[in-house]
Amino acid sequence: MGLEGLDKLLDHRVRLAICVLLSRYDKINFSRLKALLSETDGSLGAHLAKLESAEYLAVKRKFEERKPTSWYALTKRGRAVLKSHANGLEQLLRQVNKK
């Protein structure tokens, strides 16, 4: 049993959840991600920064109603890594009931 396809960066549940959410929508803003994941500003910001540094996410910052808003989207690379990670998890989970 190997761990092929699993991505170390997506081992953390919050980073995995961010990518899964973004795979379902074109973009999500910081406030919405924070509410969906019940994370603090600092925690969510750190996870988003790691994913952005790895080029799994793209961010667009703009002002809306005179307030700064950050919109996040999954990049092509992020989608490929997420798909590979999900496939790796599926293979790993298939081993649970095998003897």
C-alpha cells in the first residue's frame, strides 16, 4: 500500500476543505470561507497563504463598498493536485476492509 498521489500540503483538514470548496465554486471571498470553515482570521489567512505560495490558489484583492475584499479561486494546478490527492485518499480508504 503506497501513498502515491497524496499531497503533503493537503494533509491539513482546513487546507483540504478550502480546496474542495473552491473546486465547487468559481471563487469565494475570505469572509465566506471564514464562516463556512469556522476558522479565525489568523488561522484561515495562514492556510490561504500556504496554498497561494504553492500556486494552488489565485487571489484577487479589491475594494467593495470601500472595504478591502479578497476573492480566492483554485488554479489549474490546484485542481490537478486536489484530484490526485482525492484519488490517493480513495485508494487508501479502499484498504480499510481488505485483509
